[in-house]
Amino acid sequence: MAVLNLRPLAGGRILRGSQPFGLDAAATSGFLAEHGIQAIVDLRSELERSLVPWLIPGHEAVQNDKVHDDGTRPAAVAPPVVELVNNPLDPNAIAGSLHAVETAEDLGELYLGWIKMRPEWVADALRPVARGKRTLVHCSLGKDRTGVVSAIALLAGGGSEDAVVEDYTTTTLSLPTMLEVMAETWRLHVPSTPAAYFSPELMVLQSPEAAMRHFLAAFAEEFGDARSFLREAGLTAVEVDALR
């Protein structure tokens, strides 16, 4: 399998995509090397990560570096080449419910609710990019949480609203395949999950232009511009400038 819905932003400094469907450690190493990825920002919840984890060779060895009972430490282990940043946002745990989304405008309003409650979440997602690392930003499908972060990154980098909308709606092409793979993944790990959860008829599983247009208009009214938003959310002026 692979990371689906994959495409570059910001001159290639950002890659956006889905979770790593079916990648073992060897395939993961190959994927990261092929795309020159230096950091991964994982926007998924703990449950989502447990179902489809990143298998980055060497990463667990560093994470599990513990102090021995006698106070000594294990032999030094070189840090992994790729930084893995878990920056979760659980859509069911904050502003609004996924199941309440019935229209494209509802979907755009849901996005706005996320960043109103968690502005620092967006700043944390873009910090590796601002510090010069070629970064993969992803959630499960690479549509909603990834779409919000990507939209603000594009705006902060000087992109137009039309460019943001074009990027967001591009996901529509990948959705049929991704929903099939996602449904199979959940059936494997959580057999009780209803098939209806992955119906392409659900608005929450679509990426319509009107949803992003609504979000962008509401974002501008609420926060002004993306660069000011990111400064208020925690990035330094130098980091924000680096997103250009």
C-alpha cells in the first residue's frame, strides 16, 4: 500500500497526504527516502495511530531509551533521521460533531471550530516546516485536518484563496479509493464498525469547494490573515516569514 492523496505544497517543502496504509518498516524507509522527508506531523488521534502506526526504523529505539535501575543509561543511540511529531486533533472530542455535518457549509464551520479552540495546533503542525524541514503533514484521509493546516500554510505563504480551494478539492479524486481502504482497515481492527460510516454519500467524507470557501470567508472574518493568526497561535515572526 502507500500514503495516498499525496501532493506537494509550498514549493515542495510540505507534502500532504493520508496515513501510511499498509507500509511495513522497509516500505516506510523507502517512501521517506524517495520523498526526502525530514519530519512527519501526524494529526491523528491516539486510536487512529494505533490502527495504522508509522513504522520508522530506529524511532522506537530512541523513544524507548530509559534510565537503568542503577542510574546508568543505555549506549547512545543516534536519533532517527526523520522527526515524528504527534500533534493530534480528535474531531469527535472538540467543537462540533462529525455526525452533525449535513451541508458543505456545516463542514466549513466545523473546520473553523477546530482552529478557534486549538489555534496552537496549527502552529505546532507548521513549526517543522518553518524550521527548514521537508515535512509530511497528514491525518487519516489527508482531507479535513490536513486540509485546514494546508489551507493556512498556503495563505501564509502568499497563496490565493483560489489556490487553496483547488488544492482542497483535488482530494475528491482520491476519495473513492481511500474510503475503500479505510473501511477495510477499520473492519480488520474494529469489526463492529458499521459500513455506513464510510459511505461517500456522507458530506463529512466529501471535499466540496463550498466547504473550503465557507471556511476561508469565516477565517478571514474571525482572524484577518493567516500570518497574523500564526503569530498569535505561537509561531515567531522568523518562523512565519520562513513559510513564504
